[in-house]
Amino acid sequence: MFIDRHRSLFWYTPEEDKHCVSDDLLVETVLNYGTLDDFRELRTLMTPRRLAKVFFSAKGRKAGNYHPEIRNFFSLVLKPYA
């Protein structure tokens, strides 16, 4: 499972909750703290269209959870799939 291979990104999530992580939290964590390779792997698991849907559906406070430079970069990368 993706989260098992990327445990260091989810260090703050209790072990019993690691397999119940929402798509919102998964995308936010990988985009903010993961590597480009982590993003590529996530993109193959979720499909670019699903990833874009999750990313662009973040409004208000959830959108503020993305670092500004991350929000800008991935807005450009994922725009064709929205």
C-alpha cells in the first residue's frame, strides 16, 4: 500500500488510522511534503483526473493547508485534468 511505502510522510497519523486516510489528506500530504517521485506514484494510483478533482475541490481552510508555492505549481500541472 502507498502509505506503507511512505510512512515518513504520515508520521503524525496513529498506526491504526493509517489505512483510513482520506483522499484529501493523502493528496495534501504528498503534494506538500513528498518528492516528485511520490507525486508520480500517487498520480498512477489515483489517475490524474481524480487527483485534480481532489486538489481543486479544496476550498477555504483546506486550500490554505497547501503551501502557496505548492498550490501554484500543482494548479498549473493539474489544470489540464480538471
